[in-house]
Amino acid sequence: MKRIRYAAALLLVAASMPADGVRAQTLRQHGPHVHGIATVDVALDGPALQIAVEAPGANLVGFEHPPHDAQERARLEAVLAALRAPSGWLSPAPGADCRLLDADVQPHGYDAPPADGGDAHADIDARYDYRCATPEALAYIDIRLADRYPATRQVVVNLVLPQRQDRQVLGPGDHRVALAP
């Protein structure tokens, strides 16, 4: 019984200690890496619309290792180019007059094989900053990731809106995310 109390006290002390050292060692922290599922976070604050995408590389590129040849390099570059210019798969409602200000696309895991020689897992993260002239007219956003990248079978969309927080799941053939109540 004393050992259990001692272990519990030790865990409480460890949990209350600053985790800065641990945070400094963590390069990036994301949700689970699940093939076939992409996560899209949508936040609207006044005229500022921010959209973040997180997807396993297998969903978008078709492989999760550094490119082996010119064909794989071209495939990766084509996907990154399409993500940097999202108008082909991401469309805020036209009435809101949203303009893309910045797009940041980051591939992870495509530059070198895993140091431990284990299975490769590559992800692509993207962030889009829009400014909407009429944010109150932003009734929906069309997200066509699954149409453009068929290995993406499900898109989980997390919404943080002025009037509510919500989650919608898009399946094959679904692309419209309703923002209006």
C-alpha cells in the first residue's frame, strides 16, 4: 500500500513539474496518423478566416517515403503546388468575398528515411489565411480534398465560429461544410 501511495505521489509531482524540457525535444505534435482521413480546422474571427489541413502523405501523394525517382519527385511537387494554390479544391462561399492572403504548406517525412530504419510516416500540413470582405455571408466552405485525392475517404472538419464550435465529417461525394446555423 505504501508503494502505491509513493508511486501516486511521485506521479503527481512529476505531472506538476514544468514540461519545457519535454516540449523543447518534441519537434511537432499532431493528431493520430490515420490513412484515409484528413483533418481540416476552420476558424473565423471577424474578417479573418484561417483553415489548417493535416493529412497523411499517403492520402495525397500516394507514398510516405523520400521520392525514389523523378516520377515520385514530380508527384510530390504536383501535390505541393496544388496545395499552395487551394482554389482548385477549397472554396469559401463566393458571397463572402474571401481573399487568400497566405498559404503555408509543409511536407514532413519526405526529405530523409526514418533514422531508426522503421516504417516511414509522412504528413503534409497546410495553413491558409483569408480575409473576408463580408464574413457574415460566409454560409459554407466547399472542401474537395476527397474528390481531388481519392485515397482520402473521410475529411474531419473542426469549426470554431463566432456563434458555435462544431465538427462535421465529409465522406465520399460530400464537400460542403455548412457554417451558418
